Amino acid sequence: MCIGVPVRVISVSEDGLTARVLSRGEEQQINLMMLEETASINDYLLVQVGGFAVEKIEPEQAQKALALIAAIEEGDYHRAAELY
């Protein structure tokens, strides 16, 4: 089982193989080679360990996952359970 983290695309390389993304307030570069569809600016992607995007996800789904991660990090397990 792999854990993915939602990120938002802020730029895509000319060759479409990598992208700069915002992940929890920090920029990072990810690899798009495992993604089946084309990524565009403002898309949300699910990124797994190693920096590989594996799936495009809906913004609502990304926001819910990010809220769940934040609740767990803050130790608010009651809120995390409600979000899950």
C-alpha cells in the first residue's frame, strides 16, 4: 500500500514530464511519467513517495484529504474521524 499526498500544479515543464507543485505550502518538483493524463496548471494530483504523480484528483477531494492530514498533524483525532 502506498500513501499519496495531494498537490496543486503551479507549472509544467515544456516536455510535460515534470511539474512544479505546491505541497502543504512548499514548492517541489515532481515526475509526471506515471500519470495517464496531461497535467495542467491548477490541477490537483496525488503524489506518492519518490515524487511520482499517479492520479489527477478533483479539487474537493484534494481539499478534504489535506484537511484530514492537517487534523492528524494537529492531534485533532475527533475532527480527523469526522473528515474520514
